[in-house]
Amino acid sequence: MLVNKLLVHFYVISGFQVPGLPGNLRIVKVIGKCVTVAWTPPVFDGGAEITGYDIAYFTADDSVAQHVTVRATTTAKLNKKLRRGQSYVFAVAAKNALGFGDFSHFSERITVPKTIGDYVFLKIVALC
């Protein structure tokens, strides 16, 4: 515990901060219950290496977002707990040694196909 406090204190003194917003979050494809999302790394990494990302996703019916943490990559395939026929939106936040930065803008809303044989390739949409 003391080591963690000293580590955080060192980073704060050194001018490190949490990362900025990842950009250009988009849905790359939806096949069955598997959704692939992609984004660009934040312009500002907080002065420390990006070590991972937190992807939040939820439906209009959810009161709390679900979260998946991934390594330092700019794409992720999600299929955990996604329900057929449900519409989802996604957001992503970058992590460095100090923690997670703010979440990106929401992705476009996608719907997971209802039947196993359906697959949908969605256009890549750049969000502001």
C-alpha cells in the first residue's frame, strides 16, 4: 500500500497525468454475438506509456455499463454477455500508470443479430 502511494506521488511530482480521450471509436464489424470495436490512441498519453483500455458498453435498458479491460491495443472483439436482438453503444478509456482517463465519445448504436446465421458488416464511422 505504501509503495503504491509513493509510486503515485512520484508520478504526480514528475508531471505525469492520466491519459486523454481515445479518438475515432467505431464499430468495425458484427458477426453473431461478436462485436469488433476500434479506436485511435489518445493524443496525450499523460507522459506515461498506455498500458491498457477499458471498454464500457450498455443498452438503453441497462442502468450500469458493463466493462471489459484489454491490453494496450486499438481493437477489441467483444462477445461476453452480449444478448441477441439487443442494441448497444460503446465507449473506451485509456489507462497508464496513474489510472484511467476519461471515456471517449459513444460509438454508433449497433444491434446484435437475433439469429445465429445472420452477420452484418457495418461501415466504419468516424465520430467527432
